[in-house]
Amino acid sequence: MIARTRLLWAPALAGIGVVLGLLSGGCARDMTHLNVTPAQPKHAASFSNGAVAADHRAASEAGAEMLRQGGNAVDAAVAASFCLSVVRPHSCGIGGGGFMVIFVPADERGVERRVVINYREVAPGAVGPEYYTGLDVADGSTFGVHASGVPGTVAGLLHALEHFGTMDRREVLAPAIRAAEEGFIADANHIEAMENIRGKIEDDPARLAMLGDLWERLYKSGEMRIGDRVQNPEQARALRLIAERGAGAFYRGDIADAIVGVMEEGGGPITREDLASYRVRRGEPLRGSFMGHELLTMPPPSSGGIAMIQIFGILERTLDGVELPARGSPLYTHLLTEAMKHAFADRAEWLADDAFVEVPVARLTSPAYIAELASRVDPERTLDDLFAYGSVTPENAQENAGGGTSHLSVVDSSGMAVACTETINLIGGSLVAVPGFGFLMNNEMDDFTTVPGAPNAFGLRQSDRNLPEPGKRPLSSMSPTIVLMDGRVVMVAGASGGPRIISGTSQVVLNALLFGMRAQRGVEAPRVHHQWTPDRLQFEPGSETRALRRAMRGFGHSTDETGTVGVVQAIYVDKHGWKHAASDPRKGGRPAGH
Ligand code: GLY
């Protein structure tokens, strides 16, 4: 049994102070003096002015180009996001949706701004709670015209630019248009996506037909190789229209006509009215705290913010009075796992779009409730009864480790920060290409509870609160997060990877705040994932995990190996203002800045 004495917490806190000091000082001081960065791998870099960490180098460069031209963090994020639509077409794009958290530091009048922009896809007007159970189509919520929500990305990005950016629409769209016209080089992730999509279409001519010319355009009909050039003049055309005419080009013009044309041909639900009535929702971030830091993260319909606040709160309490265990140690991994199991059980039971159903956000994130969850954690053993975590019937479903989605983090020279996560859901989304405009429609409808009681493609069991309704937004795991200390940004992070977004982002933030790991090491370090159901603790392959896995079985966990636990892009800001950025090597991104 762990000795729970407050005194033991003091050296742990002192240790944390030391590592935070290293995080915020050390090397950066030297770099400030020498004005150089030490040798770093390609996926990490430090910048004195502003930094962008996306999961593709071209997108990071697109953002950095805006910063170099005098643009702010939102200009950079919007440029990078549009560029991702071109260079990560299987992950996110103008056929999808996303969330953006923005922090604007205090101006000369002391006015500071904290904002979230919710441009998640919405259920079309024809889609009610029984739409998918009544559908005579196999996999209707994952493939084909029934799977798509009304896209929000174009509205969201242009809203952010108009209200928080400084640059012209044409300027921020220029790098994306260039990437689409001149092309980009296929990397390993592009080829992995091709293989994933090949697996979904090879025995299904109807799915291949939905992809149409885009299968040839993006993947040379399955013959694309690393190093080949990918051009997408059709998406360049869409982006030019958006640059010239704004969001109306997408929601009411030629692009809307093309989307509706595909829907009408396949009997899908999205109409002209659905597109024309799409609106972003703007609000305030969900706020949490961890060891003297303030977290700004995403409220519902994201589950990420609530889950992270619970995970951090449970850990803070279960570590109280304990000498801080090493990252990757059996005790730390067990406590982290228990925290994740509680957070995912609450996700299943309570979370959904709070514009449509009551979600007890204040209660779920209250210190009293989190203390109660922490008190249920046995530091020596996992709880054998899954109902001890939540009352929704757990179901051991198959889980899809993959996932589309893309996260980018930005901090500019003024200290303004953006955390932005966008998705078309699974790799390749619904596999429905919009003819003439070179992009894929999302399959975000599968993030709803499409069949009550059944898990979704990520193996997530969700409640009836998350049933589809016209205009409702599906529950998400996207967790864009900004960490502040004394009103200053110290970290920006977020991830892709379905529910692993939550576990991946949490662990990278904890690596920094608890263990003082800087961007590169904190992002590289192996991670674990548990989503309550399926009841499996999953490990990324890595040297440290074999012994750890044995130890975790000793705590009563069933263990498993998985591919990756999220793909995280993070930036740490040290006390000298240097931005240390890392794009996760798991997807091959590279940060940029100046
Ligand atoms: N589509 C993945 C998510 O939003 O969680």
C-alpha cells in the first residue's frame, strides 16, 4: 500500500519545480544567447518568434509563412488547416469539421480573450434517432452518402480568420492552393492511408465507384509510391472559389451543388438547405487546472476536455502524498489507466451535444466529484467489475485503432496560441468524393450512437444522449488544449486517433507538467491507452513496455499491443519565449516557424 503522507508530496513537488525549471530554462537560455538551436531531429525544432506544429511539413510551413508575413497565430492556423485539406486528404479537409481553441494574451488595456470555435459537422435535417436502424444499407454510418454530416471546416476556418485573424482570405489560402496545383510528395503516411483505403474498397466496387477519379488522383489507383508527386487541381479549384467568394462558395455555390448532386444520386440525406443553414458555434473554453497550471480545452460536443480534466484531477489526487513515480513505472501506468477508465466510463454514460441534451459538465468536472472518482482508485489493483466505473452496459467490441483526424498547434510572437483539431473521421472518411472538387466527405455520423447499445467504429459504447437529431453534432474525442501559467501560454497540444486522442494528448501534457519532458521527448515517449470498454490496456510497441506489460497484468489489467496511441503535435513555450515544437514522428510531420 502506498504511504499517503503529505510530506512525501513536498519533494515530489520540488522535483516537479526543478523539471519545470529545466523545461522553461536550460537549453533555451543558451539558445537565446547564441541565437542558434542545437542539433534536433526533423520532427522537433525551436523558434524564438513563432512556431507551427502540424502533422505534415507543408502545412507547418504554410502557417510559418503567415507568421513571417506578420500574421498572427489564427492566420497561421487557418493557412495550415487549409493546406492540410490538400496534403492530408484522408485525415481532414473541407469535407469535414473541427474544433479550435484560441488564447489571445492581454492587450494594453488588460483585455485577454479565450475562445472556442465549434465547427463540428451537424446531422442533416432528415436524420433522426432511428435513421440508421431503419436504413437498408450495410455500414450506412461509416461508408457512403448516409455517413456524412454537414461539413463545418470552411465555415469554421473563415469565421476564425474574420474574427481573430489579420490577413486576407486570399493570402491564407495561397499556400494550400499552391500545394494542390504544384503538388506535394507522397510520404509514408500517404501510402499507409492508400493501403487502408485499398482494404476498404478492393472487394466492393460500389465503394470504389464512390471514390471515383480521386482514387487515381490521390493514389494512382493504388500504385502510388513514397516520393511520387500528388497534384489535386480539382481541390485547387474549390479553394480558389473559397478564396474569391468566401464560405458562400462552399455552402451555396458550385461546391454545394456538387455535394447535393452526389447525395441525390446515392439517396443521401444532405440537402441544399442543410448546407445553407450550417453555422459555427462560438463559446468559451472549458477550464481545468493541474498543479498550478490552467487548462483551456474543448467543451461538449467534445468529450476530450471533460475527460482530460477528470484524468488530470484523478491523477493529482491519487499521487497526493506519494513520491512521484517515474513515468512508465508500473504504479504511474496503473494510476493513469484507472483515471482513463473512469473518464471513458463517464464519456459513455453522460456526454453528447449539450445544445440538445443536458450534460452535467459542472458536476463531472467538479473537485468533489473528481475526488470521489479518485477515492475509488485502488493503487494496488484494477477494479474487476466494469460497472464500478460506469453504469452503461460495457461491451467488449472490436476496436478500430486507426482514425483520420489531424491536429495542429500554433504560438506566435505575441504569445497568442491556437490548438486546432480537424477530422473527416475514419481514414478516407465516407469514401465519397465530391466530383470536380477533389475532396472527401466525412463519415462523422458514426460518432453518434447510430444503433442504441452498439459500439461505434472505435469500439466506443455511447448513450442515447448521443442519438442523432437534425442539427445535432456528434460526440467527439478531439481535445485541442492550451496550458497557461500565470496568464501565459506554456503549452499547446492535441492529437488525432479517435479515442486515443484523449489518452495521447493527456500523456504528452503530463509528460511535460509532471516529468519535465520537453517537446521532442514528451511526444516521442511510448504511450498507453484504455477506454474502459473494450477492457484492455493497450501498449505501443517499445522497448520499455515488455516488462511493464507483465507488471500491469500483476495489477489485474488485461493487456494488448496496438499500433499508435494518438498522433500528437505539441509546442512548449519557455520563460524566455522560445517555442519548442514537435510534430509526432508517428505520422511524419515536421514543425516550422521563425
Ligand atoms: N471523429 C473522431 C472524433 O471526433 O472523435
